[in-house]
Amino acid sequence: MANTPRHETLQHTRRQIQHITAIGLAANVVLSIIKFLIGFFGNSQAVVADALHSFSDTSSDLVILFGVRYWTAPPDADHPYGHYRIESCVSVIIGLILILVACGIGYSGINALIHGHRTTLNPVVIIGPILSIIIKEILYRATYTIGVRINSSSLKANAWHHRTDALSSIPVLMAVAASLIDPRLAFLDQVSAIIVSAFIIKVGL
């Protein structure tokens, strides 16, 4: 049976979503590993938190790669109007992932502040947030552009996930830079981790 124009359009939409999401997934994995190693060996809790935020993006990427096969399926006897509500459910799942990760980051930062945990940062930590801001902003623009073109709510939600990661890296960069300039400001590393978590929760909601 030949494919209908409607079916071909859905297939094309699916391929576009899968392509840009797969690129984002690969970038998130690599960026998360790099930032985690930099933060861990550079003694920066904020950069480690930022790495975990990037890693949370891989979860939403996987959810989209899995879910797109279903919400772009053509209408059938049980779903004469298509399966688009699945996409809305995927968007909600992405928001919940953001909130859960943010709670973990915030708890870690508050715990470190309460117990007065201070460390001397290695200058290499400043590379982490700079890389994050550049790469994630590029991913945001590419993903959002496609999301708008094909009118995909989940793709646009995932694009904002990338933008959130880029924006949340800004206070991390500021805190790390201040801590490197004046070691007495090392507490800003934990404060930044808490700010990042609050920002992520807001976007998740």
C-alpha cells in the first residue's frame, strides 16, 4: 500500500525530530563528561552541578527519541485524530526530570553551605561553564528553529532545556571567576549551585 501524503509528512517530521535530538544527545553526553571531570578535579561543586544539569538533558533527549515514534504515527481506528497527546505527555515528563535534578543539586549545595565545606578551586574549572554556554546556546537555536518549523511542542520544550543549561552556566561562570580572583569568596561556588537549582525548578514548572 502506497504511503499517503499525510503519512509521508509524519515520517519527515519524525526524521527531523530524531536527527536534531540525536545531535543534542551526543553533545550532552560529551559536555556532561567534560564538565564533570573539570568540576571534580578542579574542586568546583557548581561546575559538577552544572554537569549534572547537562546530563539531565540526555534523559529528555532519550524520552523524545522514544516517544516520537508514537506521536507521529498516523491515525488509526482507535485514534482517528492521531496520537499527538503523547507529545504533550512527553513535554510534562521533561519538566518533571528538570525539577527532580534541580532538587538534588539544591540539596547538595545547601548541605555544603551548612557544613562550611570550602575548597580551593583549580583555574581549569572556568573552562566548563564557558563551553556549556557556547555549545548549549547553539543547540537551543538549532532545536528551537526546527521545533517552530514543524510545530513540535516537545522539541521546543527540549530546546528550552538547552537554553536553561546555557543560562544556568552564567552564574556558575561568575561564581567560579570570583572564587578564583579571591579565595575568600569560595562560598559562592555553593551559592551558585543553589541558584542553578532554583532556576531549573522554575523552568521545569
